[in-house]
Amino acid sequence: MNEKYNQLKAILAEIADLNHAAALIGWDQQVYMPEGAAEEHGNMLGTLGKIAHEKFVSEEVGRLLEDLKRELPSLDPQSDEYRLIRSAARDYDKETRVPSEFIVEHAQVTAMAHQAWAEARARSNFAHFQPHLEKVVELSQRYVAFFPPADHPYDTLLDLFEPGMKTAEVRAIFDAVRPQQVELIRAIGQRPQVEDAFMHLAYDEQRMWDFSRDIAGAFGYDWKRGRQDPTVHPFCQSIGIDDVRITSRWVADLPFALLFGTMHETGHALYEQGIGRQWSRTNLSDGASLGVHESQSRMWENIIGRSHAFWEFFYPQLQARFPAQLAGVGLDQFYQGINKVQPSLIRVEADEATYNLHIMLRLELEIAMLEGQVAIRDLPELWNSKMKEYLGVVPPDDALGVLQDVHWSGGMLGYFSTYALGNLISAQLWEKFTAQTPAFEAQIRQGDFSSLLTWLRENIHQHGRKYEPQELVQRVTGSKIDPAPYVRYLRQKYGAIYGL
């Protein structure tokens, strides 16, 4: 077995190299690419994707996997070898259903769609993006058709991001948490609002950028294996364990978005930098799922980055950098201000109490698009009506509404629910960590996050894709994804802030 196992790993390593090269081009596309180079980038991504795909679905890989699968009964199901073979076989089955020509077409269509989205967003003109989104949705429908019928067509797309999860499971989880969040938001709405005028003053961009870098470093981000750059829509990009990059966005009238966005992307990057080296250049060198990935970013951004204990240590440093804006703002007022609950237009700037409603809105629209129940041209109107229904606010234009997110331009239908799942998982993991680490709050008050990072490395990061998301969450917390810890977290935190 060892010989064939090593042969498989050698092929997976070459495929990983091709995918990392494509990731580097994708990163450049969103950070430094000249405006007119979208088609060139699309061609490069298409070629690399085709080569990687054809190398993986080759007869040689098929024979190796067939031989290795016969060895699985003799292996420990928890062993690295068992998990790598099983995961590669699962990926092979999925990839062999997708023609190489589709991979190329998808890369080319989404490269052009991304460029059109950026232009449409800048001009707040959905009509410019509409034909590209129609092609993206059509590609998603064709992709689903490559697979056997599922309980719901959306299952096939969801499985790309949350392996093993079903649309019905996600809907059940959302149905359980939605009324409790709505109840909390209504209760908060009846209380006096907190003061946050200091968050909307003029701040120096470079000083905020420098402070965000300090925070990322304090969390444990390894700058020798990463970098930070400006972009339109913040993201984290792994180009291998030793090259994990983060991006941030400066919005003049929302200056703290850069800071909390950097915390968010740092959470993703810490996960990628912490994946076990035994998984480097294999199909398991990635997060367990996007929901688990999002649990890391939301934990560092919100549970840590918006906690009182965190700012007991870092607020004097922030005040020293911005004395004109913050000299008269006390710690408690600052803490309340950065945790203000107010329905808003933009998902990435939404507070913790309302954030999941943004996700539920997108999930409903994605399912409707996939089912063909929605005409793409009608999306802006549908988006606005659902924003009114869910959050009581209506976007004044497309840029602040249907065009605000980059995901659809990249063909990532099936992605959005992972954000809300990440919130739930983050609270579940946090409850487990704090139960095992009584001194955690004292450590955070000293700006020391080493025990949390070590715990996450041992329980989550090092495993990469070894476990499916529900399996991993259950291994660590004792249960599958459960909304109850998140609801408890929200009620305790905002009950104290708003005197509920």
C-alpha cells in the first residue's frame, strides 16, 4: 500500500501546486490586476483549472484510488491515511462527473463576471452585471445536472462548501434561530440606543491600517508567511500553508470597518497557517468547511475583538493613536458603541444580532434563482423587499443592495449559509474553550491570546479537511451544530449592554 499511497500523494502535490498558482492569479485579480486584464486572467485560470482537473480525473488516479480503497478496511478509520484516501475518493467521484470544458468555461465566465460586478458596483448599476449573473446561474444549474438527483438541487451546491450537509438541515437550523434573534432585536429596539458618534468621525487611514496590523500580529498572524493589501471586498487567500494573505477595505465614513474586517480575515488566516504540515500539498490542506472557517473569523472579530476584556488592554493604545476622536470617550462607551445593534444595509458591517438575517435573505434568493423561480432582472426589487421585511431598511441604490457582495460573480452559489453556520459554531467552540480555560478572561485583559490559539490549533486547525464539519464540531463540543450557545451568547452580551 505504501507505494501506491505515495504515488497518490505525489500526484495530489502537483495538483495542489496548480491550484495554488491559480489562487495566486485569483488574488492578483482582486488586488492588483489592471482593469483591462480580466479576459487574460480568465484564460490563465481556465487553463490551470483544466490541467489540474484532467490530472486528478485521470485513469491513473482512478486505478490508484480503486486499489487503495480496497485497503481501507484494514486501516484505522481515524488514521491520516484512511482519511486522505477516503476524501480523495470522494473528491474524485465529484470531479469525474464534471467535464474539463465546463471547468474552463466556468473560469472564463466568472473572471468576466467579477470584472463586470466591480464596474456595476462602482456605478450602482445592476443591469451591467445582470447578463453575467444569468450565465453564472445557468452554470450552477448545469453543474447540479452532472450529479444524481439530491433531496434538493441546492444540496449539490451546498456540499461544495459544507460537505455532508443538506439544505433541509440548514433551513431547520435557521428556522430555530430566526425567531429568537428577531425577538432579541425587537427587545433591543425598545431600549435607549447607545451612543456611537465617535465611530463616524474622520480617522486617519494609515494609522488605522497600522493599528489593524498590530492586532493581527497580536492574535498570532505570522507576517513572515503572509501579507495585507487593500481590496474592494475583503478576503483571505491561501497559496499554501506558508503563503496566506489577507486583504482589507477602507471606507471613509465607516473607519472601524477596516479594523474589524482585518480581525475577521486574520481569523481565516490563522486557520490556514495552522493546518498540519502533513497535509501540505494534499487535498486535505484546507479548512473542514466554510462554516468551520467562518467560525474562526467570527470568533476573532466578534467574540474576542468586540469583547470588553479585549479593549481593556487595547483601548488605551487606540486612544493614543486617535486622541482627537477618542480622548473624551470612556472604555464602557466605546465598548457599547462598537456593539451597537441597529438594522443596516451592508452585511459585512452588520452587528452580531442582525447579521444572520442578511444571510437568510441571501439563502432564499439563491435557492429561488437555482430553481428558476426568480428572473435575474427582478433581483434588485426582490432584494429590497426582503430587506424591508427582514430588517426594516431599504437600500437606496444597487451598490448598497444587491451588488454589495462579490460571491455571485465568482459562481459561489451555495456559499452564503456558511456565514451564519460559522456564527453558531463559533459560540459552540467558545463555550467549550472557556469551560476548559478558567483563566481565559484574565489572559485577554493582558493582550495574551496564546492559550486560545493553541486550543484552536490542537482542536480545529491542525486537522485541515480530515473531518467533515458536523463530525469535527461533535468531536470538539460533544454535539453537532447547535444554535443554542449562540443565542445564549447574544442574550448575555446584549442583555448587559441594553439592560434587558
